[in-house]
Amino acid sequence: MTQDILDTQAFHQRLDRLRPSDWARINVVGSSGSGKSTLARQLAERLGRPLIEIDALFWGPDWSETPDEIFLPKLKTELSQPSWVLDGNYDRTRSIKWRDVTLVIWLDPPFWRVFWQVLTRTLRRALFREVLWSGNRESFTRSFFSKDSILWWSLSNLKTIRARYQRAMSSEDCPHFHWLRVRSQREMNTLLAQVDSAAAQRP
């Protein structure tokens, strides 16, 4: 039996074990370009949960970084709500964001999909000058020709992020929440169907 088949079986087993209450506080994680923000928005809309973007809390005007003494309390305040969908990694916030989380969804698509999604997203943002957090915009220079290139960061850190979440998922340090590793569009479609079922069971 191949590893892909084993991983697919594990995904369905984990998904089948989820109860409606396990969808209360969700953190969507994964590499840049994995589809985190898209899935987080879909989950928030379908479940009727507040959407929290860690990037929106961290990035200030002109791509300034919010100091941790301000950033971390802001995150704690946002997560004090009884339910939410949290979009983002920021590994140093793990003790805060996973304290009360009920489900962590790790998006782990293949390299080619990550590359295509981050490339098309970056081109779209730069070409149409989309407004991001705190009024920031991505430019062609910043996106492709600088040390802050999100395209380069995403592709160069994919292996590191995958190893990080493989370790976290196999760890027994956080037994109070569930994990789901989503590796394909088929699994994504199955997940969203389960979300609709969970939403229908809400009181």
C-alpha cells in the first residue's frame, strides 16, 4: 500500500472523528500559496465564525512589523472570542493560538500547486495593486527582485514548514485538539462537505 493511500485513509479517519463542537476554534496553517486564506474565508462564512488574519494584526503601514509586545496581546484579545477561524502560521504564537484551539487544518498541497498559486497570486496583487493589510500593496520589485520576495520565501521555506507540521502533528504535546492534513483538491472538497454538515447541526 502506497504512502499516498495511507495518507488519504488517515485524512478520512481523522475527519470522521470530528464532532460539531470540534469546529468551534480553527487554525488554518500551511506554506504561503497553499490556499490558507481562501479556505479560512470559506470556513468562516460557512460556519458563521469570525475570521482572524494574523497578517492583519502583524503588518503595519509601509510593511512595518508590529512589535511583539503589541502584536501578541492583540492576538490574545482576538482569540478571547468563543469561536473563530484563524488564518496564519507565525510559529512563535503557537502557545497563544493553540491554547484553546479545537482543530488545526494543515494545507499541504504538492509543490507544483503551491508554486502556481503563489505565482498567480503575486502577479495579480502586483499588477492590480491590490490593497492588503494596513493599506499595503505588493509591487513587482518587492515581489520578485528583493530579499523580501514572498515568492522566493514561499518556495524556499516549503520543506521547512512541512517538516515543522509533520513534527507537530505526530507530537503528543497538544492532545486537546484535532489535526487535519489536506493534501489534494479532492480532500478539500470532502472537507468542505463535512463543514456544511457541521454547520447544519449548529443549534
